Amino acid sequence: MARIKIVTDSTSDILPEQASRYGIEVIPLNVHFGDEVFKDGVDITPSQFYTKLRGSGFMPRTAQPSPGEFMELYQKIAADADAIVGVHISGRLSGTIASAETARGLVDIRVVNIDSRSVSQGTARLAMLAAQAAQAGLDVDEIVELIERVREKTMIIFSVDTLEYLQKNGRIGRAQALLGSLMQVKPLLQVDSDGVIATLDKVRSRSRVIPRLIEEAHARFPLGAKVAISVVEADAADRAQELMDLAKQGYEVTDAAIAPIGPTIGSHTGPGTFGLILIPHVEF
């Protein structure tokens, strides 16, 4: 049986225990605060990042790993693997997969990269599914087919305190229409099937955000469905726990995790963001 290794990037916000459980390699992106550069999840933790973000006069910038960094990782993996499957952030939101594709042509090991068309734990859940598939004996092509099929059913919906960060960092996508209309409303956003941030809804009060996210989940995944759930949060732990408690009700939950939004994604969404990811369970 071929030894297949899964790679993702730090925008997946994959928890260390998740990566360890499935043997997933994580390549970090870079976060720039003025002249300071930090490797996401290596040099700076989410809590350190949000403290710095609130106290800094800089709008942070992010940069994908270089092809050389991917090549170095692939060469290290090649000593113990026959093939690599990369599961990365939407190519519509980052150039990360483009760097990975450049590096793919520079190494001897077979590398296949999949655009998750997702972000944060949406990408992480697909990477973990790829690792489970590899452990179950699926070959590279079968893993790719599975992930491309399941990504169409993956839901990622979220709320931000402000659109300022998405707008200034150029990631606002199809939510652009909300700008200028948000006086007393809270924006609800989604990553759509093209991997672009788009408007989901807007609600009149903070108290309606979580109920509306739950309503949307129920509309897309029928009650009783077997699902894995992730809730992500950027300096919003209390709201994340409330969302998770409600999201679990009515589903057969095979795995659940609350994950902090890391520095790269947090640079674009800002503090106060929280979201819900559902992915259908797959039996092997």
C-alpha cells in the first residue's frame, strides 16, 4: 500500500492535536506587523496575535509560503512517503496553492494539491478526511475524488464584528455589497462553492447572530444527519461555546472541535469573529 502523506497550511487553523492524530504536516504562512514578520502558529500564538492586533497601529499583512519552503517540506516528507496530497486554502483567497503547485514540479515525489475552496477549519476538516482516507487504503486519485465531492457539501458560515479587515486586506469578495449599509446590523458571511467570501444575511441585533447561524445549518443539513462540527473564534470564546452547544443539538456528531482562528485568517477577519463549519461524516 502506498504511503500517502497529507499537507495543509496554517490558514486551516488545524489544532495541534488534530494534526498529530492524523499525521498531517502544516506549512505556516507569514504575518507582517510593520517590519516584524511572524510564522503563523510557530512564532506567534492566536492569543498573542489578538493582543498585538488590538494594541498595534499597523494593519497586519499576510504572505503565502514560497515555493522553496514547500519544496523543502516535500523533500523532507519524501524520505518516508510515496506521495503527498495537499489540501489548501481557497485559491480565490490566497496564493498558497499556487506556491504549492510551483514546488510540485521541482520534486521527485508525486504531489497532488487540492483547492479546498474553503478556509480555517473547513480546510482542516477536509485535510483530516484525506488523512482518514489514506489510512483506510484509498489511493491518491480516490482521495482527490472524495475530497472534491465532500467539499461541495461543506458549510462554512460566520459573523464578523466589522468588515474593516476584510475590506482593507482585499478579501471581501462578494460581500462588497454590504459596505455602506451596516449601521445597526451585523453581517453574516459564508465561503461559497467557488471559495469566495459572500453575503449570507444581515441581522438587526447581536442576539440574532447565533440563532440565524443555527437556522442556516438546519436548512443545509437535515436534523439527525451524521456530521463533524467545528466552531472557530477570534477572541470570542464565550460566543463560540454557545454556538457549539446549540449546533450539536439535533445532529449525530461524530467529531466536534472549537478552534481559535489563527493569525493569518485573523488578520483578514479581525477580533470578534466566530463561525460554524459542518461537514458530512464519511464511513470507511
